[in-house]
Amino acid sequence: MATPPKSTIERVRATLARRNRAERRFKNLGRAAVLLGLVFLVLMFVNIISTGYPAFWQTYVKLPVYFDPQVVDPQGNRDRETLGSADYGALVKASVRSLFPEVEGRRDRRDVAKLASRGTVFQLRRMVLADPSLVGVRTEIWVPVDDDYDMLHKGNVDRTLPEADRRLSDRKIGWFDRLIAEGRIESRFNATFFQAGDSREPELAGIWGAAMGSFFMLVVTLSLSFPLGVATAVYLEEFAPRNRVTSLIEVNINNLAAVPSIVFGLLGLAVFINLFGLPRSAPLVGGLVLTLMTLPTIIIAGRAALTSVPPSIREAALGIGASKLQMIVHHVLPLAMPGMLTGTIIGMARALGETAPLLMIGMVAFVVDIPQSVTDAATALPVQIFLWLDSPERAFVERASAAIMVLLAFLIAMNALAIVLRRRFERRW
């Protein structure tokens, strides 16, 4: 006897359990993917913070300094040129050696003198130039220690390793432990990290020069990319005819948004530096290169914001006698501006974190001075991080992680600003 055919409802019910199981598996895979992404994100932040936060503290040693008149001002006339050119290194060596009078031998005396940072020389020079009455005075001052001793104090030197595998010998570690026992060692907030430019010495290196370079570049980028991007978006969306030329332009703009950033660096090197002769390693050139890179993002975001404005707004403005330009300027642009600002801020955040195009235009140079204008030699915060991570000293890795924390804070703040602007000014129809 033939089996009667199943109805549609029966066939659906027969596969319902299987489809429900497949749906649950898909949901669980999605949740696992989100969880895995969060785990990697947390691990990244934990690694960066655990490595970088010690850079916000610097180890100092208290030195008994005698500003010997025979070294600082042998003529006794307090001439600033004489005071500025004095041999302050001799004062530093004498101060450190006075803490270890039992140390003899040329090599040991040279090693013990290296306990204080090389920046101590400039610190003493600044003190004397600011107050010449210090000449002939004995006083105790706190100065940074060398980066190797700073790493030792922060626990980044494994004392259990063989002496040949450590940067500090047992003798040097003994000297430092003695100073700790005498109360001459302490950790202080590392203000130099936020106030100084780059340096060959990790304990003297800071991010202020790179931060100013990034600031000048973003000013140039924002001044050029925002008006150009908005104007281009308005023309393509509101005025340009729909033909093959505009279609080709739109396709190229979308393609440029996906071009690797180093290509823009090559373009900047060929056009702005080789052709126009603009200075290398200058925020002006960096800003121009980043403008080319962020323009597609701003144009695409601007067009999307203009498209989101309902056609009824345009029709109402035209219906009461407004011209097309008045309709765009007084009605469409104000409503689309939150979306445009959001796209601009996101583009600026991407520009702030770029490194590859800046390497191509020479902003990888070692720059100590703080830039004062867009034409001064400078570097950027991401490039500074790249340079520090390329250094062999463990202290530079620590400072690079701290600089990454600062950079991430700026990026998070800029993205949060974009979200706030969108939610505050966005209108729904």
C-alpha cells in the first residue's frame, strides 16, 4: 500500500529541530568569535599597560654636589658664557665618587661615575645659569640615574642570571644597593617623559616633541581635508551630472580609500619633496600626505551624510522659493554636518596613528628640539614609538609602551568625540 505524501506542515516540522540546532550553533559561533576578540583585546591592553606604566616613574639618586669655583667660574666674574661652558661633568664625577671613597682603580672609578644620568651635566648647568650664587656652595640635589640602574630598581634585571648575561655586574649592583640602604634612591613621577623631546638616553627621552609634530600635522590635515572633502561631497552628490565621468570619479574615490598608506607616502616623496622642494621631515609635508590619505574617507562619509537627508527637506526648501544653493547651504548641510564631522574625526584618528607614509618623507629622523612651526624638523608619535622599539635598551621598550598608551588614549578620545557628536546632533526622520 502506497504511503500518502506528507503535507507541507509535516515536512517543515520534520526539519524544524535540525534547523533550530543549526541556528544555535551559529549563535554560539558568533558569541565565541566576539569573546575571542575581547580576550585578545584585553591581553593586548594588559601587555601594553604592564610594560609601559613603569615609564611614568623615574629613579633618582641624591648627590652631594660641590659647585667648585675653580671648575665653574675660575675667574670669579660670573660671566654667563664662562658659566655655560664650564666642565660640569667633572662636578658630577666628583659627586658620585664622593659616595664611594673606597673605590679605587681607573676602571672602577669610571664605572661608578656612570651611575648618574648623563643629563645631570645639563641639569647642573641650568641650575648655575639660573642662580649664579650657587658657585662655591655645597648642596644635595636629586638627579636621574642611568637607565640600567633605573631598570634594576624597577625589578627588570634578573639578579639570578650569571654576571656575564647581565648589563650590570655584581659590583655595580652592590653600589646601587648601598645607596638604597643609605636612603639616597627613590622613585618620582617622570615629568621629563611628557616635557622633553627625543634623546639617546632613555631616562632623558620624552614624547613632547613627537606630540607637537603630530599636532602640527593634524592641524594641516584638518585645515585642508575638511573643506576639500565637504566641497567634493556636496558637488558629487548635489551638482554633478550622472554620467561616465562622475561614475569613474566615484569608483576611484572608493578605491583610494582602500589603497595602502605607504603609497601616499611615495606620492608625497615624489611630488611634495622631489618636485616642489618642500623640506623633509616637516609637519607641513606630513600634513599634506595625510590629507591625501584622509580625503577619500571624508568624501565617502560626507556623501553618505548628504544622502541620509530626506528628499522632502530639499523639496520643501525649493517649494518656498529657495535656490538650489540656498537649499543646500541653509537646509541640507546643517542636517548632514554631524555625519560629516563624524567621518572627519574618524579620518583624523586614522591619520594620527599612521606611520608608513611618514617614514617615506623622512620623518623617521632623530629630532631632539621641540618643533615650533609646521616647517620645523619633527617626528610624529607613531614614528617615535617605532624608533624606540628599534632600540636595544630595555628602557626604550618601556617608554615605547607608555607612548602607545598615550596614543591609544588620544585615539579613544577622538572616536568617543565622534560618537558624542553623532548622538547629539543626529536627527531621525
